Amino acid sequence: MIDPQVLISAYFDRILSKKQAAELEKWIKEKPENARLFARLSFMHRCLRDTMIKNDPDKFSFQTSRMASDDSGINLETMITDEDLKLLMDYEKEAPEYMEELEEEDKISPEEVERRKLERSLELRRRKEEIRKYRQIQNHSLYVPVATAVICLLFIVIILLIPRTPATTYVATLTEATELKWGSSESPKKIGFDFKTGAHNLLQGIVKITFYNGAEIFLEAPSEINIKSLTEVHLAKGKLLCKVSKDAIGFIVSTPEASVVDYGTNFGVEVLETGEMEVRVFEGTVDFRKGPNPLLFEKSHKLVAGQIGQINEKGIITVRKISQDEAEKDNTYLDRIPNYWAAGSNKQQNLWNDSKNWTKGIIPDSTTIVRFSKVNIPSEQSPCIIDANHIGNKKATAKRVNIGLKGGPIYLKMTGGEAKFEELWIGRNDGIGIMTMESGKLELTGGHNSLYIGSMGIGATAAKGTLNMNGGNISVLQGDLVLGSSAPKTPPGSSLGTGTLNMQGGSIKIRGKLFLGENKGHGTLNLSGGTIEAGGLTIENGLININKGNFILEGNAEDLVNKLIKDDLIKSSANSTLKVFYDSEGIKGFGKNKTIIYKEK
Amino acid sequence: MDEQSEKKMEELTVYWMKAQPAVAAFITSVVRNFQQADDILQLVAVEIVKKFDQYDKSRPFIPWAIGIAKYKILSDLSKTRAGKLIFDTEAVEEIAGGYESEYEIFDDIRKALDYCIQKLKNKSRQIIEMRYCYDLKPSKIASYMGMTVNSVFVTLHRTRLALRKCIEQQLGAKGELL
């Protein structure tokens, strides 16, 4: 027989097989000393529970960040005798058998699971009803003195006051966030910070909350939630998407009008100001229960993937199919959460198309917002690389790439291959970003906001962006290239965005205009090789230095360029002269109707 | 409330405050689920109020309260499938007997445990918190910690053994049986 203490532990942890349970039962009945030992150990088991939940949750080491590094604690190895270890090894030898038995026990049908849940729910109702009736009897009976009733009620109050769960405790972590703004300072401000149970009001942005049991919630502002426990969140207003893994089955999203009990699915819940509420199931099955209490519900509907359950302001439930439009709209929901660069600076291969380098564990696609926001990761010594392997269906793609957003300096290097983004921001919102282009082809397909270098310094530190163009091709297919910009209404005391383009080779073609120093930002173009071609040119605050290479503008821009040269906004090195030539026939090989600016040899 | 009732309430409250940890532990030892045990504890408390007039004050209160809890579990809970017990009636009777014999040392065990918990180190403390604070099963702890169910179980068991030995040291000769 296995050591009874091992069996008792397995019994407490609810992982005892039927055979082991029978052994333990036999041992308890064998002699009174055994029952006494069981009583002591089970008392210790219950005390552990009561003590742990009474402690200040802040003292708990559940979260790694708060783990104590105290070495003076109980040393398990020295506290366990050789005999204990032998007994444990005996148990471990039997473990495979136990696991098989456990699997057998787990093979119960979904109908049986449902039936048991219903039975449990009815049992809870019955007990509550019993307490309610008892109170009524105590209040109304002519035979029971009023004083006894008062004693009873006060006594029950005392019992109810005994803490059964901690007032507040940590149950989840903020794992992703974009444009984050909470209504309370109590809510986590940064990724990696933890959520206590209680109310959280999301005023702006989208967040991903990962519960310790693995359930994930994507919450979109404006929303008000109350995290009630590890397994339940109440959505008072707003919209959330819930992804529940097998380990977190039974996760509950309650709302003022209904509750959703999850059976391992992906589903979305939305609560409107009017009190109307709907749930959409994308995968698996949920139980949609009328009434805010998931245990004491009035009606329930089982919803499967592709269905929407709704409750209108009159409390009427309807169930229908999700339309194609609605499905597509929700499919983009997850994509609005940014994918952050996650690789460490000591990595040898910081390749863009390595899924391990991204926080979401997936390579960004054309719908993804990409952020490089850490300090010095990726670093100058170990930048994020887009190389020759990023080609065809492996090309680097993203909706928006932010190199150095409120962080940095961040380095990205393109040594070959292809990349296609809607927008590229290098050094944004007080961040510092540096991109180096050696070779390859980069296409930017967005509208006005296509390529911003050094933009919107809103804090004490200026946003600084640098593009070192040594080779390859960049095509801004629709919008502008803005070198140095700030927000239109920059608050007093804010820093300004500074953008620098150092061009030594390759070509940049901008369908829109080249804009230097937008809204008091400052831009510099140092042209010492290659060709840069733009649909137009505006210099509000900046400078163009031309020492080598060609600067080409669409149409006849001779007057504009000559004025800028006269104003010293377009310059060349000392003792050199800049030549401005309008090529209507295309004899210089850059096409017809172009103005070419270059240093005279 | 008259003076006699007030006195009665005070008396009952004092008795219950002392007995509650032992009764809660006994119920938990038989039903295992903490939430379910707390629900039953409330029903037992109601029952104790009802029957307090029948309590013989010349006898200790805790065994009497455990007797009521035992009756409540065996008569009510075991009738439903949801509340099906692992042990048969005889074993539950034996466990109740064990509690009735041992209750006098429980207060000392609790105090010693308060001290010993503080000495738990990182991993064992983390797993104990997950198990007891959040009532997570070993399979869920295993998935959260990236461990196997077996290694979580072994860590839990080793931690309980370590706590037991620490309590023994604290109690000295009083804790001989442990």
C-alpha cells in the first residue's frame, strides 16, 4: 500500500483514483489512531485555506514579480527524511496507473456534465430556499420567541461575515494594451501588471487581460467591468471578446441582464447603454442564461458557433445566425491589438519572420499593428532584420509599423527581400527609431500617413527618427514622406519631432510630397547618393543638403526650388553650386516633365 | 432582546467562534470542495442555533457541533448525486471520532501553522497559494506553471510534509501523534 499520507494528500487535491480511495477508506477504519491522524492532517489542510485567504494578497508570491528571494525558509529537501522520499517514489511509480484511472473517470459525456451542473444548481437553490424559509418561520411563528429569531439572524450575520474569499486578490495580468486609459489609478497601467478583483473602467483603448487560469479577455473602450474572481467577470457596459482554453472551462461573463457560461470557446459580449445585450459565439458552445446570476437563471439557451443571442430592453431573448458582415467585423477585432517585438538584444538572429520574436507568438500580417517600444530592443548591435529570405509569401507585412514608439532607441535593418506596410513611423511620440536600408524593396501603401520619420513629440523627450538609406528601393505609393512633425495643437512645453533622412544610395519614390518640418517639427534630408523623387516639396522647418545624387520633383518646380536655394533651405557643400533643371522631354532618363536638382560637377 | 436572550447569544457566539475552525475542517475533510463545505457550514450553523437549547453544557461544545455537522452531511448531502461522498458512513463516523478526540490540540496547530507558512519558500509557496487561495486543481496549476500534474502533486505533498514537520517542532511533545 502507498503511504497513507500520500493518499491523504491526493484525496485533498481531488486526484485520488477509486482504488486508492478504497485503500484510504480501509486505512481510516482500521484503527482510531489512523482516524486521528487523518483529522489532524485534514484540519491542517483547512487551516491552510483559511490562513491563505485571510492574508494580505499583496504579500502573496503568486505573481513572479512579487516572489520573495528569502533563503531562510523551509528547505523541503532537508525537512523530508529518506523514508518520506522512498514513499514518494513509490507513489510516483504508481502514478501512470493512477493517471489512466483518472482518464477513465474523466470520460463522462457532455450530457452527464450538464446534468451534474444542473443538479448542483438545484441543490444550491434548495439550500438557499431552506435558509429563507427558516428565517420566515423564525419571524412568524407564534411558538418561537422573537428573541431566538433575533439571535438566529445575528448569528447567521456573524457567520456570513467570516471571510470566505479574499476581499481583493490578484487574479489576472494585463498582457496587451493599446492607447490605454483607465478611469481609476488602481487599474494596471503597464503590460505585465496584475489585476485585483474589483471594478475597472476602460476609458480609451483596447486591452488583453489574461487570467491565471488561462482565460483571455479582450476589452474595448468604453467599457466597465468588475473582475469578480478567477472565473467570473461582470461586464456592466461595453464590449469584450473572451477566449477560454480547456483549463478555464466554466468561465462566466455576467451582465446586468444575462450571463454567459463558457464551455471552452471564443465568444464576444456587448452591453449597450440601453441595457440591451448580445453574445456572439465564434467557436464552441456557451450557455446563455437570462438573469445576472449564472446559478439562479430564469431561462437558458445553448448557443453554438455562428449564433448570436440577444436580449432587448424588454428582456426578450432572441437567437439568430451571425451574418457574413458581422463575422468579418469581429474577425478584425483581435487585429487591433498590437503585436510587440519580444526578442532579447542578445539574440543572434533577430529575424522579422520568426514567430518567437513577437509577443503574440505569430508573425505580423497585413492587418497587424506592430510596435517596437522597449528600451534598446532591438539594439544597434542586434537590430530586427528583414533579409533576403523575406520574399514572396514570406515578405514582411503589417498594417502599421512603429519603430520606437514612446521608447527606444530601436533599430530595424533591411538587408534584402521585400516588405509591404500601410504605414511606417520611425521615432514616434517621444520615441527614438532608426531604420537602415541596405537592400531590398519596401512598399508603403497608406494614404496621407505613409512614412513619418520623427513625429509628434508630446512629452519631455523629443521624438527622433532616422532613416539611413544606403541601397534598395522605397516606394510611397499614395501618401507623403514627412520628415519631422508635431501634433497640430502641440501643448506648451512639448518637444517637437525631429526627422532625418541620410541618403547615400538606392532610390525613394514618393507619389505625394516630401514634407520637412510639419507643425513646427524639424526635418533634414542629407542627400549624398541615390535618387529621391517626390510629387511635391514643402519645407516649413528644415533643410536639404545635396552633395551627390539626384533630387527630382514632379512637373516644373524651378521657381520653387530656386527660391528655397536662395533662402538657404536647400544647400550644397561649400564652393559648390546646385543645378536646377526642368526636363520636359525626359532627356536625363528620369521621365518627362520633371525638375532635377543636383550638384554641378 | 431581553437580558436572558442577550446572554444566550453571547454564549453561543463564543462557543461557535471556538468551534467553527474544527467544524469547517471536518466538513471539508469529508466533502473536499471548499465552496461546498462553506455552504454546508452555514446550514450547520443554522442547525446549531435551532438545537442550542438541547446542548448539555457539562459536555464540550466542539464534539457536539461536529456531531451535528456529521448528521447534516450524512442525512442531507449523501442523498444527492452532486454531494456524493468518497467515504462510506462508517469512515465518516471514524473521521468524526478522530476530530472529537483531537480537537483540543487544533488551536495550537493553527498557531504553529501561521508561523510555519511564513517560512515557505518561493515555488512551494507559489503552488500552495494557487491551490489554497485560488482553489485550483493540480491539473490547472500544472498548466499555469508549465509542470506535470505529478510534479505539482509531489510539490504539494512535500510542502504539506514540511509544514507538518515544522508544526511538530513548534508543538514539541504535545504534537506527538503528528
